Amino acid sequence: MSSENSADDAAQVWDVVVVGAGPAGASAAYATAVAGRSVLILEKAELPRYKTCGGGIIGPSRDALPPGFELPLRDRVHAVTFSLDGKFARTRRSRSMLFGLINRPEFDQQLVEHAQKAGAELRTGATVVRVEQHGPAVPDRRTVAVVLQGGETVLARAVVGADGSASRIGAHVGVKLDQVDLGLEAEIPVPSTVAEDWAGRVLIDWGPMPGSYGWVFPKGETLTVGVISARGEGGATKRYLEDFIARLGLAGFEPDISSGHLTRCRSDDSPLSRGRVLVCGDAAGLLEPWTREGISFALRSGRLAGEWAVRIAEAHDAVDARRQALNYAFAVKAGLGVEMSVGRRMLTVFERRPGLLHTAITGFRPAWNAFAKITRGATTLAEIVRTHPVAGRVLSRMDK
């Protein structure tokens, strides 16, 4: 998978270098490549690689995929069982598919291959330690130096940081965070008789700690079981996962993989660029604060970052580069930023009154219909609050 001409990378000035080959990075690289610009993806791991992620592909994710992309779905969800810390379980069903489930290794690799077919080049095993926009490694003011472990330098007219929630590029830009959560997950192989019970149905359990919840996502002969809660509750989060698995009758099955991951949400005033460097996806702290859904935010912000990185690469001076970076920030905030703002409000309500939300979504058909429309991509939570005055007033009352 590595680029065969990696030895020449330092001599070449790429239009855009993308750091990270996840959904955000692959989406950015694809957008750059289809614009006819040279783009190099730098990825520290070898592909495919595992990522802690439920793997739910909701409507906005599907709609943000490149044309012709075939989703490697492991299951199609038509039913959701909701429970409140293991109690008051109720299943709601839909005739049409609510969302799909994928395994991240094959999904991510397929996205990268799509970008490569469009003209992007990939270099794996390349760990970025820093970027420099001034100094002896930078030949002129239109160039950014990407410094790799070992001292090698790759040059670009613009850089997109898509290197995950512990992003080095995010640190360079100065990304600020106001919410950090811990997700724990187990990939549990189960017998076919157990897998059949879960086919087409997921479980969402509103958890015992404020803002926490658990999930079961079926993917053929494997169940992805996970929980998430605020960082700082590590012991309680681990116990929640253990109790959750035991309660489901899955404690006797040995997980193939047990993993953990921190998710990070940006502050409202967090920068999205610095000079000729942009950040997107987890590197920018872009994800939905309530559900911590990140794939759709990665795909959408990655595409925007790739489109504006092309404009920055074409900028002949710092003023024009700054103008394009501000346009990128405006595009992100006008769309994803609005969704995040409503998501923060929903998280606050959920932290205070999980039982009320559980009752609404399981017993009040308009609430279930709204959930179904959001997952299918027919609307967004922000759009519902904006266009339905009653929903806005209810959320405002519950906010207080």
C-alpha cells in the first residue's frame, strides 16, 4: 500500500499533504484528487488497522460518501431496543432501514482506495512529528514542511490534519476542547444462534453515569459491544461495560478485541486552521456531543477541508491563504457547528433526565419518528429544533 516513490517526497512539493488515513483524511484526499491536484496521504499504521468505533453509518455519513462508493455493510438495522440501565426495555421497529453497520478496517481501507483511484498517493508507516511553516526547512512562504520521524521532510502548499483525537496537527493549530469522553468496546464472536437473535436490531442502553450509554451492534457472527461516559470515570465505565456484557448473557464469550478510545469535542472558539494548515474530523474535535457520533462529521469536514486546501494551495500570499482558511471555518461552523451546538444542549438534558428521554423515545411516536428520520438522514436534530417551534420550546425548558 505504500507509495513507491516515497524517496522523492522531500524533493516534490505536493499541492496538499493529508496526515491520517481515516474517514476524514480519505475524504479530504479524495476531494483534493478529484480537483486535479497532487495529494499525498501520510499514515503511521499499515492498512487495514483496527479502530475503536461502533461502526454505525447513519444517513449523513452515507450521503457524504464519494460517488460510486459501495458500503461494506455487515448488517442493516431495522429495529432498536432501548433500555434504561438495563431496565424498561422496549423495541421500536421500522419498515425501512434506519442505518447500516460496518467494520472500520475494511471501511477505512476502501475509502483510501477510492481516493487512490481518484489520483491520491498513500504512504504508510509514516509518523508525522510536527509541521513547520517558518524556518530553514521551509523554502518559501507558500510552503509547509511536514517533518517525519527520523527527520525526513515532506513539502506541501497546504496540509490537512486528520490524524485523530490525539492529533499532532491539532496541537500545531491550537485546537481547544471542552468535552472529553472515554469509550470502551469489545468485539465478541458469538454462535450463529445468538447472532440470529440480534440480526437487524441494535440495543442502546442509557447508562448509570450522567451522559453515559452502551450499545450492541451486530455484525454477522460478531457483536460490537461498547459503552461511553465522561473521562475521569474510568473505573465506573469499566464496571458498566462488564455489567452490561454480563446482563446481556455474553460474559461467557471471549472477545477477539477489547479496546478503549478518547473522544474529544472542540470548544466553540477553537481554531480550525493556522496558516496553510487545516484540521478536520477528530483532529479538529468535530463530532456530535450527545451521541459522540463521529464518522459523518469526519466525512463531511474532510470533504470541506480537501476542497478548501485546494484553494489554500493556490493562494499566492498569506492574506489570500488566510481568507480561504476563514471560509473553511465558516463552512464548518455553519453546518457541523450548528449540529454540535444542539447536540451539546441535548447532552445536558440527557445528563439530567435520561429517564425522560427514554420515555419520550419509546412511548411518544413523534420522538421515535424524529429519531428514525435523523438516522436515515432525512433531517438533523438542529433542523428539527429550528423548524418545529414546539421542539425548540421543549428543549429550552429542559435546558434550564
